[in-house]
Amino acid sequence: MSDTAWVPRKRRGAELVLTVMAVGIAISAYCAVGLGVEGRVPAGVFKLSAALIAVAVAANLVIRKVAPYADPVLLPLVLCLNGIGLAMIYRIDLGELDRNPDWDQLANSQLMWTGLGLAAFTIVLLVVRDHRRLQVFTYSFGLAALVLLILPMLPFIGQNIRGARIWISLGPFSFQPGEAAKICLAIFFAGYLAVKRDALALAGRRVAGIDLPRARDLGPIIAGWLVSVGILVLQRDLGSSLLFFGLFVVMLYIATERPGWLVVGAGLFVVGAWFGYTAFGHVRRRFDVWLNPFDDFDQNFQLISALFGLGHGGIIGRGWGLGSPELTPFSFSDFIAASLGEELGLTGLMAILLIYGLIVERGLRISLTCRDAFGKMLAAGLAVSLALQVFIVVGGVTRLIPLTGLTTPFLAQGGSSIVMNWAIIALLLRISDQTRRPAPPVEVNQEDEATQVVRT
């Protein structure tokens, strides 16, 4: 039997091949948009191609240098989504320019934000060399999350946009602190649950065949519920409220493996939803739009237009550049899923959801293979946050659930979202690299080895 320990393959070559395919899909989509709208390949295709190739090569080189054993599939999947989003935003730009020559094109700014996202991706991988060091700052990240959530409520810098107070403005720049708070909360939840999970898993009272938690252990979930309700009340942000509370409940269930936490969480969600519906007009309006969108065509035009767009796309879609996604307000951000459904059809939209599913699957796989409790919880939390966000956004656009106003990760136009989601992928890759990296060889003193043989 060989004494050589098994060393996992780095798979950077496979990652490079998949990355080339992802960039090829993005460039092909961009060219198809130009051919569909203008009948020719866009003049800026070389600029976009050079930028995407530079981003892809830079990301691959960074991973080769600082995280050589990281998961080889995550980066190509994210680049594919990012490229499709750029093509769709460019498509909407062309449609808007036909209606309004003064339209401020968004594709160029999205490309700039993609570059900043790569910068955040690189910084996270360079600074966080061992994810376990983050556990030391568990409560610091919890405090940072609270500060970030409070910032939009402050005078002068807090901005109320379309009824939700979730933005801050610093000079010419605006930022959505909730996107950064999502990462801080995931780290805080992971650190807290890694230490407290045994106490939280203790059996409480058994009701209807389900072990419910003890009353004194309900504090964390009550605190999470109150924070989510506070966001709903003060910031009028239904999407973030649902995302943060759902993230905490799911992470509690993963940590304790007790269905009782899901029962308590579902009960608190129902109570919070009922309270929001009866106490706040904006929440009641969201439910009314969801249940009866065609009762008021003028007021509910955005959702109605998105539904007609999805119906117009059908199974295989109208084709890149052959639909009319620009007719839907905010088709480049909140409703970009409907825009993609119109041009690519149900088939294309399902393929995009499959890519999201693969990203979440890789994140959960990293969680399963991670050897430390904190890393397990953090990887699971980050993957679940992406899954919940996609479900909330696409569910709202397709009328499965009420509209919430969150952005579709990596697709929708918006700097805060794309930068922070790139940081999430960097954390997942760091945990993956730490998990798959072979342990350093242990040096054995020859005298001690000889003595052990004699004693045997």
C-alpha cells in the first residue's frame, strides 16, 4: 500500500473551459440582440468581448493564485448569468432609445459595476485566507448588520425611492445597505448557531408529533422576527423582511435538524403577514395587486405588462431583440425575469433558473463537505440566501407570491446587488478551497518511529 496521501485535483483547467463557454454564451447573446433589433452585429461587440474576457481571465487567475482547490463550477455559472444580464439590459436600452432618444443607457454602467464586483471578489479572496477567522468577529458582524439596516432611516443620507426607504445617498453615489447586511447577517447567524446549536436542539414540548423548542430557546427566532417586522414597518421593504427572516429560520433548521423551528417560524411569518396586511396600506396593496391584478389596469400596469410579456414569449420566446420588454416599467431591474421570459420563453427562463439551482447546489455541496461547523453553516446560509432571493423575485414576477421589490442576483441592473453577490461567491470559493485543500504532511521523528517499532 502506498504511503502517498490522496491529493484532490485542482480542476482549474476544467474551470477555464467552462469559463470560455460562459463568455461565449454572453457574447453570442449580445450579438443576437443587435441582429434582432438593428439587423447587424453591434458596433460595441469588441468592447464588450474584451471586457468580459478580461473579467473572466482575471477571475480565473485570482482563483489559481489564492484558492487553487476551490470549486471549479461556481465562477463559470456566475459569469454566464452576468453576461446574459448584460445582454438583456443592452436589449432594453435599444428599445428605450427608440421611444426616448435621451435615454441614459444602463448597459455601460452595468459593465462598470461588474468590474467593481470582480474587484470585491478579489479583495475577499485576498483578505479572507481562512474563513474560520471570521467566526471570531461573529457579534461584530451582527452589529455591522444592524448599523447597515439603520442607515437608510437616517436624515440627509437615507432616500425614499418608490415607497421603500432602503437606499442611502452619498454625493453622486447611491447604495443599498441591505445587500451588505445580508452577508453580515449570514456570518453572524453562522457563528451564533455553530456555538449554540446544541442548546437550541434540546427537546421541548411535543405537540402533534412535533418537538417544539423550549420557551427559553425561542429568543433568537423572536429577535429575528422582530428585526424583519421592523424592516417592514420602518423601511416598507417587504422583500428584505421576508429574506432575512427566512434565512434565519432555514439556518436554524439546518443547525438543529428540528422541524419544530420551521413550525414556529411559519407561525411567526403568518402572524407578521397578517399584522402587515391589517396595519399598513402598502402591504395590503401588494396583496390586492397579487390577488386581483386586472381590477385596476392603470395602477397595476407594471405587473399586467409583465404577465402579458411572459404570455407573449410562450414556450420558446420571441427571440433576442424581437419582443417588447421595454414596455414594462423597470424591466431592466425588478422585472428583468419577465423580460427574459418574453425574449427567451419558458424554455430560456427555466434554463436560467437551472443555472441558479446549480449555484445553490454547489453551495450546499460545499456546506456538506466542509469539516468545521462554522464553515458548514456559513456556506449553507449564503447558498440559501441566493435561493430565497431568486424565489422571492421570480415568484413575485410570475404572481406566485406578492411582489416584493428585490433584485435578481447577477442579472438585474444595480451596483449594490452585483458587487455584494460577487462577494458571496468569493466566500463560497474560499470555504471550498479550505475544505478541499490537502492537509500539510506531518513530519515524523525517525528516533521516535524506531522506538515505537521496538516497543511493538
